[in-house]
Amino acid sequence: MKNHYSGLLPKAHLWTDVFLLNLSFIIAYLLRFEISSRVLPHHYVNLLLVANLVWIFTIHILKTYYFTRLSYHFNTQLGNFLKAVLVHGAAMMAFLYLTKQGEEYSRYQFLVTYGLFVIMSTASRATAVLFLKLYRQAGYNYNRYAIVGKGDLATLIREFYGERKELGYRFYGMFSLENMDDQIVDLETLVKEKQLDYLYCCLSEMSDDQVRDVIKMGERQRTQIRLVPDFRGFMTNMATIEYHDMYPIIQVNTKPFSSFNEQTLKRTFDLVFSVIVMVLGAPIFFLVWAAIKISSPGPVFFKQQRSGRWGEMFFIYKFRSMYVDADKMGLQHSQGDGDPRITPIGRMLRKSRLDELPQFINVLKGEMSVVGPRPLYKYDVDMLMEAAPHEFQRLLTVKPGITSIGQINVGYADTVAKNVERLRYDLQYLKTYSVFDDVQLIFRTVQVMVLGRGQ
């Protein structure tokens, strides 16, 4: 049988959630009112019916239960579910407000319903994911597949499923199409005998005629054909496929945040976060300003030229942490805790990273981002262009940031080796960017600031 309960899991999750929504509603009602009230009043029955209809409409619009075997992960499922719950809750509140029936229902019962619903549905998803993982690792509910091709790409496909046994894919061999007619017949015999569910075709090892013949064979044997182009070498650049009429076009993004949505999202996050920090952090700004003014003569702020996006120079703003005549000592990089140029207050500011706060002005001006690779001196740029030209060129395609994963893990870089190490960390950030990653890095930066672990 090739049908391994296809589509059963999404349906199971859907009806389980519908059941849990109703159960949560009834339990919340019993907790709010007397246990003896075993029959729901007429207006609560109506509310429950509306809640069910709104839930069905919500999950249909958001495609909450649209997933495949490969995309079925606990975090993804939970995220989609919570999104649907938020939309459902907002829709229910809007319904009660527009119909002017809000006063007829208990707010406590309303909140408890959603609380119970989230807890029980989260538990059901965790149980389903764990059970399915163990079930497939035990050898059940698996898909059979073979690969047309014997090169490096075929090996990568096999290793992918071999390392992820919880996906439930069982390997039935690699096949090479050298002699056209005979090999297609042999391949069809293998597909029929083993009842293969999928046949992966490495396009780099097949001609157009071979691809067409394999697809026809798949139609005869009701086996799904998966065509695998060899994108190795440039898929790390986050290539995307667009359809121009009927022709697929592969677009390789030569710089991060190249799409309009990514640029807008990151810039919006930068502006909102910077305004919040500058408004709520005004008392801290004033205290630092006063401490610097009292502790040593000279200006409170200083600006220094750094390299920004595309290598363009701009002035970065910081709280002054060194003596005014520090440049006369001939040193360029920070020398750590023993650096004679740093004032006592400046040492505390550097440990807590508070000296970086004025850079939010650079963010508002559009010269920097909250999270991104640190802006470098001109001679550091020249040094990295010699040590790692290709990698560093990629960093210059984005705005520098107040904090970065490289800054957190490496700190101030006073050697070529440390600069290159910090560069490697920042490149990983560019490959896996998301707003969630930005928030996570900000929390880690705050932890460094509170613990005084700035380097």
C-alpha cells in the first residue's frame, strides 16, 4: 500500500483542536459558575457555536493545518496554532463589541477558555510529535524512495534522510540511466516491486528525454517524481524561485535583506526599538552624561569615522570613555583592562556597554542598524580585505549594528585573528536572519551589560 495515512495527521490535529476548544469552553464555564449548572444557558450555547464557526473560518484563512511530512515540526505547529488563537480571540472580542453583548458574558470565563485551550492543544501537539518520532524510528509509517543518480547530489539526498529517521523515509537504492531503453525498464521493475512512493531524479545526471520518460513511468506506477536540480554553491545566498509566466526563474540574492519586505521589516524594527530605548533610557543617558562630565575634563560625547554599508565612511557617536589626549599615546585598538587611555568611568561604561548608547542616533539617521556587524576603522577594513576578501565583502552589503553575534562572542578585536573570528560569527547571522534572531541577540547583549562582561 502506497497510501501511508496521507492527510490523516492534519485532520487529526484539526478535530482535536475543535474538541479541545469546546471542552475548554465548558470547563471554564463550570469553574466560573456553580458546578450544579450542568446545562449551558441559551446565550452561552450561541456563543460557543459562534466560537466554533469563527475558529473554522480562521484556520481556513491562515492555513493552520497545511503542512507536509517534512514541514511537520513542533515549533512550527505551535507557532501556527498560537497565531490562529490570537486572531480568533481578536475576532471574538470584535464580535461581542459590535453586537453589544460583551456585558452578558463573563470575562473570567473568556480568559480561562483560551488559557485551557492553549495548554491542552500545546500538550496534544507535543504528544503527537513525540509519538510520531518514536513510531517512525521504530520502522513504521515510512515512505519508500530511490534515487536516479549516483553522484554527490544523490549522496546528499541519501544522507539527509539517513540522518533524520524521524521523517520516516526508507532508502531502496541508487539508479543510473546509462542505457536509455533497458535502464528505464529496469527502473520501472524496481518501482513496481518495491512499491516506491518517491523517485528522486538528479537533473544534473539526466537528459531531457530521460526526465520525460521517468515522469511517464511514474504516472503509470502512481509514484511521485521529485526533480532535484544541482543548486550547490549558490543556495547559501538564499536563492528563490519566481515564475515568469510558465518559466521558473532562479533569483540569487547577492546581498542580504534584498527583498522589500525584509528591508521594511528590519528598518521598522530599528526605528521602533531605538525610539523606545531613547525615551525609556533617558534617565540612564543623563546619569552617564553627569558621570563623564564630573570624572574627567573634556566633552561627554565623541565621534569617530567608521566604515559603513558599501564601505562608505560615517561618524559614529559614543560616550567618551578615554582621556581627551588618548590619541597621543599612539595606540589604535583597545588594550583591554590595562589600557592607560581609558578613564575609570570609561572602564565601567565599556564593561556594561553603556558607551554604545549614543549609537541609537546613528540608527535613527539610517547609518546603522540595531543588530548587524560592528562598524570598523578604515585600517581594519583594509586588513580584513587582505585576510578574507570574499567574506568581508559580503558584510559590507548590510548596515553595521550596535551589537552583533560576533561582538557578543569575541568582543573588541585587537588582532587580525580576532577580527576574522568575529567576521565568521557575523556571516552566520546574515545567512539565518529573522526578527526573532535580532530580539534574541538584544537579550544576550542586555545580559552582557547587566553582568558587566563587555570586552
